[in-house]
Amino acid sequence: MSDKNDNVRVRFAPSPTGALHIGGGHTALFNWLWARHNNGKFILRIEDTDLARSTKEYEQTIMSGMKWLGLDWDEGPDIGGDYGPYRQSERLEIYREYANKLVDEGKAYKDGEAIIFKVEPGQDISFNDIVYGQINVMSDGLKEQNSDKLKDIVIIKSDGMPTYNYAVVIDDHLMKMTHVIRGEDHISNTPKQILIYRALGWDVPEFAHLPMILGRDKKKLSKRHGATSIYEYRDMGYMPDSMFNFLALLGWSAGDDKEIFTRPQAAEWFELSRVTKKAAVFDFDKLNYINQEHLKALDPMVRLSMIKPFWIEAGLPVSEHDDKYLADALTLMAGRGRTAKEMAEFSDYFVSFEPVKARWTPEGLDKEKLNEFFAELFASSEWKAEALENIARNFITSHEGAKMKDYAMPLRFALTGMKVSPGIFEVAQLMGKDECEKRVKYFFG
Ligand code: GLU
């Protein structure tokens, strides 16, 4: 049993200095899951204090990446909310106000234009992470590099901008965050943030750090392992539902072998306490499997909308066909192709004869014998898979030594240009007699 708590407020706080990457998408998704599980709130905050590297374009890309994954937010820079503004660059006065308060109370000091937070020795800044468990740290450990001197924390830089460790505390407190869920690379920042919470007399939120994501070689996931931005996966033909499902399984399991699920199911089942600290491996085979399962389960018209862009990109005349025909073709194809892109490639012959011509030329075939077979097929009064198959079977039994594959394979090649396809008589039925006749005549006429 879970105790749901609709006071839960969590946030995703990206710096708009790049596209939405796998790691960022993963963090956003876990926050979203926790908010939705609890019927709480999911907040998007843009941490754009690095003015030189932050852009509005990246902010847009991150937001559209989140939308593509199906992660909607309840408060954010684009929609506002009660605790805005939601861009750090628009909160500079707030950071200044609390920094001055710390100076007035003797907890921070000025160094030129900069404001520095004093780290006092002997303080226990341990915390209990929901995922990593107890993490013991003393303030005495916060040392200058290669020195025994305690390292104070810059909170406002000489250019007037707040530092990450400071602004994050002010915002998480004022925005009433109950949980801070973020990548494990921030564990080492947490004790510094705790010192600032305490100095301001504020409660510390719960922390849950998410495991690192590794490539197959067990090294931290990076460009070397292939696509890193969420959009690259979209462009390769992975579907948002699958990407969501796959990312949710990095460091979390739904239990009971529940591997394929929808967003609402994941939100219902999600528990922070089930997140593991063991680094998660980004496994392409698993992503492919998950994507294939989602492709299979899709409503035919939705599946069509996923595949169409890839046919169009390949220059195929999609608009010459009605959607019903194309959707039926993809239903026949169900289970073939791991990505929408592959499925589009494997089924191009339904859209056009041109790729078939380009792929195949009949060689070493007895055209006369084949034409006898085709003549019987096309004489069929009914252009239905079952009827066609019966004709073929009768043909085989009434011709000494004839084998089904010697007739079915050339038919398959003429219609599809492929070695593998769905049942060829079903393909023929769907394509229609005229189209089949046209293709067969082209190769054997
Ligand atoms: N802007 C920080 C980052 O992108 C946020 C870290 C946090 O969630 O506290 O890493």
C-alpha cells in the first residue's frame, strides 16, 4: 500500500544550455511520476543563470522534448503559477534579498561585489536520501582544494548572478518543494544546500537522487554510446510511449514482471522507495523490444500517424491512398519492425511499386510455368486471401512435383520485393487485384 499525499510538489530544473538529453528526460520523468502518483504538482523551473550559455531556443527545445514524452507540468515559465517567476534570471531580486539577510545576520560576508556564505566547522550535515540511504557528511569536510582550510560557499558572484547551490535552495523553499528528485551527480552538492537551508531557518525537503545511467560498456552514458538527445530517438522512429516506458524502467521496476505499460499505469504503480541506486544500463535491445510491443498494441489509425512521416520522408506517395488501406497494411505488418522507421521501410511496397522494382529482378525462373499459376490466380472470382490460397493449393496438387514455395516466393517478390512479408495472399487481398496484376505483369508479362 502506498500513502499518497497530494501536497507533494516536485520540480524539474533544467539549465537551458542544450537539448533535452536522456539523463534530463529521465529526471523529469521520475519527478512527473512522483507528482502524478500522489496527485501532487509537477513544476518546471528554468535555471538560466549561466547567461552566456542559456538560450530561449534551448528552453523551447527542452519544453517540447518534455511534451513529446508526455510530461505535462502544472506550473512553469510558459503557464505561470502561484510561486513564479519560474525562470531564475527573473528572480534576481529575491536572491539578493536573502543574501543581504544572511550578510546582516553575520552568516555571509561581502568580498567585493560577491557574497560568500560562511561555512562553520563542526556541523553535521548528514542526510537520509530516499534512494541512497544515509549519507554522512561533516562541514569540516568542505575544504578548499588541496588545503585544510574550510571552503566558504559563493552565493552571489561578482557579476550579481546567484550560484546554483544557493539559488536552488531559495527556489526550492519558496516554491514549496516537498521532494528534490535529481541525478546522483548532485549528491555532493546536497550538504552545502542543507547548510543554507539551516542558516535561513528553513525546513529541508526530502532528497531522492537517481542512479547514474550507463552505456552497455558500463561507462557513463555519453555521445560515444550513440544518440543522447530525446529528439534523436524520435527521429529514429521510437515512439514517445515507448521512450517513456523505457526511461521509467531505468532504475525502477514496476514489479511482477510488468514491463510494458502506459503512463497512467506507471504513475499509479510508481514508488520512490522502489528506485534503486544501482546504476542503470541503457540497453538498446530492450528499447527495441519495448518499442515493438507498443507499436503492436497501437490503435491502427494512431499507428498510421506514427509511420506516415517516415514514408513521406522516403518520398513515397502516401496521399494516393486512403488512410483505411494504409492502416490495414500496418495492421498486417504488426510485430514487424522494431521502430516506426523500420516498420515504414519494411512496408514501403504497400505505398508504391517503385521500391519493389528497384529491389528485385526475376532471374532463373520458369516464367511459363509461373504464368500458368498466375493466370489461375487472376481468374479467381473472389479476390480474398482464403480463395487465393485454395487456388494455389489446388494448383500445387494438380501439378506433379510442384511446391508451394516455388510459386509463392516469386509472387511475394513481385508484390513486395522482399524475402519476408506478411502472408502473401493477405498482402494480395489488401493490395487489390488490379495492383497485383500490374506488378506481376511488369515482372512476368
Ligand atoms: N539546473 C540543475 C541541473 O540541471 C538542477 C539540479 C537540481 O535539480 O537541483 O543539473
